[in-house]
Amino acid sequence: MSLNETPSGERTHIGFFGARNAGKSSLVNAVTGQELAVVSDVKGTTTDPVKKAMELLPLGPVVIIDTPGFDDEGKLGTERVKKSREILRTCDIAVLVIDAKEGPSDTDHELLKLIKERKIPGLIVYNKSEKAGNIVEEAADGFESIRVSAHTGEGINELKDKLARLIPDKTEKKLAGDLVRPEDLCILVCPIDESAPKGRLILPQQLTIRDLMDRGAIPVVCRDTELETVIKKHGIRPAIVITDSQAFKRVSAVVPDEIPLTSFSILMARYKGFLETAVKGISAVKDLRDGDKVLLAEGCTHHRQCNDIGTVKIPRWLKEHTGKDLIIETSSGNEFPEVLSAYKLVIHCGGCMLTENAVLERMNAAIEQNVPFTNYGIAIAFMTGILERSLRLFPHLHDLLH
């Protein structure tokens, strides 16, 4: 990702859903003004979700997603429908595309039901209006409808205007800027080891630096190996220290107790709206027994390093801390189990690559199935014995620790 680009997790994700041959791909191309998706009269041309991050007026920074037909058949078709379901769980807005000439099908009604259940803002679009004569489009409770033609361009601008009005009016949120004052010195500890990406900082570190600078604070960035030099030799007394969670133990030993200390992962959990749930969920670690299953979930997909945090370090620390023979399973990207009842605990990453809606969808699924849900930063702070210190900045959460 370029430093000048809006991160995917901060963009509004708009998914186009519908039956095969409803004209989803043609409509995506018409809305974006680009040939993003392959178009054909043959049913099932779109076999995998097609995503495009772009600036789309009047919507702003978005991710447009074209999905396979929800009525696809056969073994491969079932897998494609599964992919479409996964996309639906990550979307901020769902566009239900219906062939205007054919009218709503059973598949369309099923999709509308799913969109309602997910409580996602949606829009019903009757495409191919040039073939349908004087059609009367059906609306549904809570969903506007519009007739368009991807072929002639009829209604496309109006469609974009309607989508823009559906984009949530998000309150200005801060990662760390609300925790400090202008001109405060802030130390950000960014370890550089074999798991760090070459030549760049990871996204939560980039976002935190920018957020602090927007506040007028002064971020000082160093590795954990130089932290003691920064504090003692240079005499810096920061207003806050924010560290990579993996270095919590080493950093806590160096930073004086009166200086607030937290992690990028904990800040991301707060930013995405699931910090309170994560704090509540961590107590489940004390109840783990031999043979219990724990799910470690990440929102991104990346090449696994030899000492990867999600597949190596946290599983090792978890087994060492509990002394139990645990079964650790992992998921990444959009792949997140719908059925969680087999797990005694879900430990999620900070969710920087996911939309807030996608992270909260996962959290709510766990809550509904009575499965404790926490995150990497909270889990590591708990296992290193500094959870209370790492949450000192958030006094409203203290009662949850006891």
C-alpha cells in the first residue's frame, strides 16, 4: 500500500450481489467507468469475487466488489456461493442486482433476507431496464429501489448518488490522538525482526504516526533494542509509549511505571469498536483445558514467517501460560468460520485490514454463539502480566478486569 492511499480497511466496501446473468459485472463496469469485470451472456462468467479500490465520486474512497452468481450450481458453484457469502459478511453496503425483465427470483428473495439479517444498508437495483419496457420495480422494507441500464447508462449517476447517501456518516475517530495533547512526545516502539516487512512499517504503525501528527503531538520511533537508550541516555520522558504487542514484556521492563504504556493492537481494537469485548473475553484463558480448541484469526493474508505471531508465537505462549495441550486453529483474510461453537476462545488480530463492519460482524457472531472473543494485544498483555497497566489509559474498562 502506498503511504498516500486510503487503507482498504478505511474504505467503504460496496458489494454487488445477485443471481447469475443479472448483469452485476456490467453494472460494476458502468458504475466505475472501468472494465473491471469480464462481461458475457453466459451464466456464471464471474467465478471469483473481483475487488477494486478506487476513488469514486461522489462516494469517495471505496472498494467495489463484483461477486459470483448466488444461484451458481455444482461443486464449484457451491464454493463460489460460499465466497459471495464471505463477501457479504465484510460489506458496508450491499447492492442487490435483479434482472428487470425477469423480476425478483427466489435467489433474490434469499439474498434480501440475508442482507436484512446482517443489518447492512442496501439498495435494490433493477438492471437491463432497456429490455423490460414499463417495469414497476419492487421496493422492500428499509430498501430503496432504482431502475438502471448498464448498457445505455440510464440511472447510473442516480445510482451513485443513492449509494453515496448510504455511506455511514462515521464520527471522527482517533487511534491515539485523543490520548495526548499537542506537542506531547510519544514513543512508538517498532521491533525489526524476521517477521517485520522489509523496508516499511506495518499499517497500524503508519496509521498511529499519522494520527499523532494530526494531533500536533511528536512521535519518536525506535526499535525495542534502542528503547532504553532513548529513555535514559537522551532523557526523553514521553506522554505515552505505544509498542508492538510482541515486545510488551521487554518494553514494560524499560518504561517507568508512571508512563502510560499500551500497544498498537489494543489501540486498533478500540478503533474498530471491540476493545470492551476483547477485555471481557480474555478471562476465558484461565478456563482452558486439555483438548480445547482456540481459533487465531487474522484479517489479512501474508506470507508466514518462521516465527509468525499468529501461527507460532501466540500458540506457543498460550500453551506455556496455560500448561494445557490446546488445539490451535487459524484463519486469515475473508475466511472466518460461520460456526464457532467448537471453540472455547477466539483471539483476533487488530483488524487493520478489515472494515469496522467486518470486524464487528465476527465479534457479534462469537457473542451470539457464546464464544469469548479477544485480540492479540489483550492476550499478550494478559499472558505477560501487564494487562492492567496496558489498559490504564482506559479507566472505564478497569471493572472488567476484576
